[in-house]
Amino acid sequence: MKTKLFTLSFCLFIIANIAAQVEQVYQAPEFFDDWNQPTPWPERIMLNMGEDPATSFGVTWRTDTSIETGFVEYAVATAAPKFWRTKTTQKAITSTHDFSKVKSAGIKANYHTASITNLQPNTLYAYRVGDGKHWSEWIQYKTASDQPEAFSFLYVGDAQNYVMELWSRLIRQGYSKAPDSRFVIHAGDLVNDAHSDREWEEWFSAGGWIHSMLPSIAVPGNHEYEETQEGGEQVLSVQWNPQFNLPLNGPKGLEETVYYIDYQGVRFIALNSMGRYDKTLLKAQIDWLEKILKNNPNKWTIATYHHPVFSASQGRDNKDWREILKPIFSKYNVDLALQGHDHSYVRGRTTPKEYNLTSGLNKKDQTGTVYVVSVSGGKMYKLKPQRWNNYEAELQREAENTQLFQVISVDGDKLSYQSYTATGELYDAFDLVKNQGAPNTFIEKNYLATSARYHNNTISYYDKLPAEIEADILKKYKGYKINKVSAGLNDNKELMYNVEIENQKQELDLKLDKNGKILEEKVDD
């Protein structure tokens, strides 16, 4: 009898779990209205490198408007707890920003900015920020060497969505994997809604003290811009300039979105791919780019920007951007291009502008610029069916439905690249080796990595309609196919479905209740 009861109970447990899985819906966090309100205490402490990272750094932070003065205290860090006896105090520039009338911003706050100069190269400093009463903790940061020396850094693509929930684990895993990294490259779309103060709060909270210890090289993506009105001018996030203190060595009109930093033998170039929509700004940016590539004393050159030269995902191609950048990168032997935007992963390379076989290298081992597209946040797209077939480049590694971060190391004539999943598995790897008078040697190392990941062999990113509702939709919309389903809850916490369907002419977005009744239909623009 006990066996029968156990068997019945076990069966009911399995049935209940299967039923629960069918309508399992993600419970997104709800944030209180005052969650992101500033206080007198220093918050959103953001560290950036100065134009000369060996002798300077920049820092910004935010408070409420009651704090009218800010200071940075800094000293060479030692193991003695009272290292601060040798500190220097510098007053910050404080400015009030009233974003209360800006859509989704709604905050009035004081931002404090300081540029610290005349530091010693290759030296560990400790700094803190505050107003004389409210102070942050002491935070340590090491300046760059003024000579080419080995170092590593992190690179991440779009954080953008589910930042607090999912990007947090990614950036923390990145720091855990490579704690000696000297800075982080963010290839655009740090948030989804350009001016949303709540989303910026998520980004700062998710990264926590990493933002104040590892400087950021950040470029804006399309989601850091928003139209002023329907079809109007694209405006940069109102928070961008106040919360970053980036080099001002770029072209006029693109301040703190286009710049370069020379770091221990590498020239890092930050570009604004949104700037290509303004002809005047585009010309200024490209003229500037050619100038700093032509006059480049560094052994290595790495560029970062948002929109890929060689796109990865369905429905995406930036032909105009490719026709501008690819010839310039080939002409000046740019080694590596770090990109975002496509919410998938691809890595490939171009043919060098000329082969040199006198060095004994095989033709297949020589490479031009290596291009990478990566995603770090929780929003995922499908790879395009034809991949790079129509591009003058070779695609060598790809992934879908996978959060990734990259650790890149430079040591003399060798650059080593490793891409890791959010759970710490090696996903991709290669080395580049500099050759005197010849193109770089490319060494493939992804044979060391885990197997390829796609939508069809990972936990599904997309939800699925019940069979009877799916059949009804396809019957009503003949000639269409279901492209994407997202299950969610309405205001009454009842199950609903957002469904994207398409035919050869158009895409439609449908909103259904739990029984499949169509509540809304609109054309996807």
C-alpha cells in the first residue's frame, strides 16, 4: 500500500512539474521609485584613464544637490594603514544637472569630476572621494608603465538588457577570471534606454566597485542615443558626459565618444559609429582617425566601436560603415577590432593587404585585421543564415544564446585573446604574433575551447506557444511563420504572450491572452 501511495505521489509530482514548466514565466525585479535617488554619500564612482595613463587618471561621482563641493584625496598605497598621511587633496569640478524634465531620467543631481595628474608611472595609488564629511572607501588603482610592458584587459559587448539580473554575473565572473586586468572596454549599449536613470543605476550596481577600480574605455551604441522627437535629431544620453571623464583628444563635436589612449605599447582607439549619420561629424572623425593611425608609434593597434564592420545577426549589415573603416584598417594594419550591437558572437579575419612569404610563413598563417562581435548581457539574437559569405573576410568562430566576456593580453610581440562564457568556460582563443616587415602570424587555439553553442543546443531563449494556440495563429495568418514568442505576465499577473510572426513581405507583433485571444496586432517597423 505504501509503495502504491509513493508511486502515485511521485507521478503527481512529475505531472505538476511538467505543468509548471509549460507556463514558467520569468519574474523580473521591481524597483522602488526612490531606488536610484542620489544621497549626500558619494555614489556611481567611475574611474577612467587620462590622456597619459602613466601619469594621470580621472574620476567622477554623483551626490544629491545638497553637496556643493567635492574632493579627491590620493596617496601612494602602502601596507601601512595610515598611508594617507602622504595624501594630496584636490578639489573637484561640481555641476548641477537637472534631468527632471528628460524622459525616463527624472533626476536632479550634482556630478563631481576630477582629473588627477603628475602621478608616478607604474605605481599603486589609493584614492577616495567625498565632501569632507561623507567619504567613499579608499580605492586602489595602479598607473600604467611609461614603457611597453605586458598587461591584460577585459572586453565586453552589449550589457543593455537584464543588466542587474544577468550582466552582473558576467562582469563579476570576468573580474574573477582575470583580476589583474588593468581596464575594461565596453563596446556600446551599456543600457537600453539612453536617458533612463534607473537603468544606469542597474549598470553601476551590477558592476559595483569594479567600476571604481578598473578604468573603463567606453563607447556609445545606438541605445545611448535617443531621438528628440519622431524622426528628429539623435541625442546622446544626458548622463554620458557627466558620469565619464574620458580623454578629450578626439574631434570637436564628439567629445568623450571618440578618443585614443596609448597604453604600454598599444594604441587604443575609441570610435563613435553613431557619428556616421552626421556628414560633418563623420568627416571629422575619419580625418582624425587617419591622422592618429598614420602617426602611431605603438607596436599594436586596437579599435573599438559599436556597429560591426562584418555583421553577425539576422537583418543586420552596416555596409556604409564597412566601406569606410575596412580600407583604413587594412591600410594602417589595425590588429584587432572589438565590436558589439549584434547580440551574438562571431570572430574572423581579413586577408592582409599584401603577403610576405620570404619569412617562411605560410599564406594561411598570415592575417589582416581580426574582427570580433560579442555580447555580455542577457538579450540574444539569431545568427544570419549566410554568415559572412558576402564579405571579404573569413568567419572562424561563432555562438548564439551565450553571455561572453573576453580577456586580452599583450606581451611584446604576442597578443593573446581568450573568450569565456558567463560560467567561466573557455569558448574561443587565438594568438597574434608580430613579424618584422610581414603581416601578423595568426595562431588558432579554439581547439582548446568548449564545443560550439547555438539556439538549438542550449536552454531555449525563446518561449513556445501551446500547440493549439500555435495552430490557431498559423490558420488565421496563412503564409506566416512564427519567428519569436515571449511569455510574460500582465498587470493582473495573468499569463500572456508576445508573438512575432513574419512572411516574405512584413513582420507582425501580436499580443495574446493566456487562451490565445488576440489583444493587439501591429506591424513591426
